Amino acid sequence: MSVAVAPSVPALPAAASVVIDGAGVRFDFDRRSRVVPPALARIRRVRTTAWGLRGIDLRLEPGAGLALVGPTGSGKTTLLRVLAGVMQPDEGRVEVRGRVGTMLATGFGLQVLLTGRENSLLLGVLAGLSLADTRARMDEIAARARLDEAFDRPIHTYSMGMRARLHLAAIQSISAHVLLLDEAFEALDHEFRGIIEVYGRELRERGGIVVAAGHDHAALERLCPRAVWLEGGRLRGEGPFAEVIPAYRSAHSSGS
């Protein structure tokens, strides 16, 4: 049975954009350090700082598709969380214009004690829609997610694939201007991978922006013509996908 991928909607506002100027995210934490004075050994806490991102500069205009690549711990998820507004930069400036739809990491930000319907309402309101407008989209979201009676069951009863399908259906229905994806493909079956790829391309054609991170480079390339290579929280490469990925793979295959 076929599933509609995206509603027929007008072009998105040309104002949809992403601007990042010198952005940095700092993590402060306590580390236990053993200090041995002449008479007695003791343990004290030492304040330690680590930078998850540092000196990131990017500009994304309407229609842009950007893949974030890099090893685990390189800063991909942190950058997406900053763009989603979940985290604030400790230095620099980040400005995202337009309604944001996100599928970030394991669980996709869904509230496990709420039902699929209740989570859909929450996602719509958080994206900037009124409660009434979001309620009016419930039938469309339920049809897209294809969860049947599970739509009114708590999320903790869902598989990861069911959670991904629900979140994707909600994003499609709220007509996001900026789509953020963090390793979303790993939890989607083949059919829904195809749906999200087609939706992402159509979003870009309407003037939206897609930023996607992950390790499935083939899937990322189908969504994003350009790529950013992050390493240790810093931008190591940027350009056409077909140029950045070979450089990244070569560096890591050689152990550099």
C-alpha cells in the first residue's frame, strides 16, 4: 500500500535560513584528581572544561542540504542540538529562521509516558502551531504514521521504528522549514527511509533546509549535495559531498 509523502503546499518563505558565526559549546565538569602533599595523600575535585564545538562558521540559504560527517564524538549531535534550540552556544552566534522539525538521536525526543497522539500534539505546539491547528492535523499524522490503534498507546510500548515513523509523520504534517536529522535512518525500515528521502528533497525544492548527520553516507548523499566534516568539535572540511567524503575516508583509513 502506498503512502503519501508530502502534502501539496506552497513554497516556503524565502527567509528560511541558518547562520552560524564562531559558535562554540563548552562542557564543564568535575574531575577527581589525586594530590599528594608531603604528609598526607588526599583527593580533591578539579574543574575541567571540554569544548564540544569551537569556531564553527556556516551559512545555509533556502534550498540547502548539508550533511554532517565525522567520527563518533566529533560534534555532529551537539551542532544539531544547537540548531534545534535544545542547547545554547557558549560563544558566537546561531540564528535559525523558520519552523524547525527535528529527529534527534535515540528516541527522537518523544515523551515515553505520553501516547502517540499526545506526542504529536506536543510536537506541533513546540514547532509553533496553535493547539487547535495541531489538533486539526491529527488524522493526517495518524494516516501517515500507519500505527493504527497504537496511535493512542504510550510511546514506551513502541519499537524504535514506530517512534521514528510517528515523528516523521508529525514533521511532515507541521510543514517544517528546517529539517534536522540525527542518525534517523538507522531506525527506519526501507519504505520509510525512502519516504524521508523524498520528503527531504521536496522540502529543499520548496525553499526549505535539510541538515542531516549520520554514518550512512549513501543515504546522506541522496539528501544533501554538500557536507561538513567535523573532527574534535572543529570544522575540518566543507564543500561538495563528493569531495568532502573521500577526504574524510582517506584520513581515517590512514589513521591520521
